[in-house]
Amino acid sequence: MREKIIAGNWKMNTSFDEASELTGEIVRRSESIDNVSIVLFPPATHFAGISQLLSSSRIEFGAQNVHWEDAGAYTGELSTSMLIAAGCRWVIAGHSERRQYFGETDRTVNMRAAKALEAGLRPIVCIGETLEEREAGNTFEVLKRQLSTGLKSLSLKGRGGLVIAYEPIWAIGTGKTATPEQAEEAHRFIRNCILETHGKSSASETVIQYGGSVNDKNASELLSRENIDGALVGGASLNADKFMSIIQASSQQS
Ligand code: PGA
């Protein structure tokens, strides 16, 4: 059976006190859940405190971005060794907000993910189409291009390795979710692409998360689909009740 992973991407939200309270609640309320991996992506300024709060828990945390060089004149960037020293086990690569506002391309996503894997960090590589691309009937073409460049030369070792998040851009932060059918169709397509490029065991073991307005109401239905192995949650991950409902929904899937 594939891993189930629920991740909370807090983006540029939370004061340190809010982040600590939220983390404490999630730790306390997820103690009895042992069949879902939980990952938090707080702002980097909170790493030290979050690391302490998570020290005796199964919950892991990571960074919302990572650079491909070891060190150097890259103002505003963080290296894998810095993140590892701060306790991170995960990074997000190629979130659509990075692509949209900060010039991230499939090639830089590939470089960031490659460096993360080399350093022993688990990358969540985000892909997804815009509304115009979907309406023009180009969704699969876009996903295929993002995968072929984004995952180029990367090893997908399945369990414990790289994770893919399918996040249709039109569903992020908009309250519009892909229907479970639309999401499952895209996830099945992504798994088939992996089958072609990386072979059978990578295809069957790679975790593919759905992201885009996942909440306490729609999580169960999305997560019940065969190829949807978890969720990358933005807005709803800032609320302990909602985030815990999503984790529970994942835990209850057989
Ligand atoms: P959202 O964000 O859940 O607020 O739509 C998802 C994401 O950006 O990963």
C-alpha cells in the first residue's frame, strides 16, 4: 500500500505564537494517528521553535523552497545544509505561487528537487494547469511537460522519496476544488507518465497529493479516490480543527 501524506503549507502566514499554538494542537490531536504522515511547512523564521515542539512527535516539517547551490551570493535563498541543520526533512519545489510570482520554471524546479534528493530531503514537486490551459483542453499536455522537465534525471524511489502534488492553479486559494473525478483523472494521467519515464515500481509507489482548496468538507471524497494519496493543504491547514479533519479523513481510508 502507498504512503498517505497530509501536508500543511502555511505560506507567508502565522506569527510565531500562532504557529506554536497551531503546532501544539496538531501534535496533541494526532497522537493516536499512526497511518498517515503529517508534514508542516511553516515560515522559515519559525523553524527553531517548531523543531522543539515536534521533537517527540512523528510529525515532520520542511521548507517552502530550497536553493540548488551549497552556498554563495544568492540573497534570500536557503541551502539544503541550512535546512537540514534547522531540522527540516522536507521541501516544496515549484509551488505555483513561486512559478507565478518569482519566475520559477520547470528547469529550476528540477534543480531544486535534485539538490533536495541528493541532500536527503524529501521534495514535494508541485505541478498543475491554469484555468485557460484547462479550458483550452491542454491540461494533460501541460502536466506532461511539467513532469518531463521537472522530474528529469531524478530517481523516484517510491516509498520515502519524492512526492508529486497535483495542484490545478485555478483551485488554489479560490475555494473552487477540482471534482474528485477531475482530480482522479489527472492523478491517473500523472501515474501513467511516471510509468513511462520511471517504470512500474516508481509508478505504483510514488505518492501523488492533491492540492487546491482542500478542506474538512471535501477531503474524504477526494482522498477516497484510488490515485489520490494525500493532500497539500494551504488555507485549511491554518485552522487546527479543519486540518485535523483532513488528517482524520485520510486516516480512515483503507
Ligand atoms: P489552498 O492552497 O488549500 O489554500 O488552496 C493549496 C496550496 O497552495 O498548496
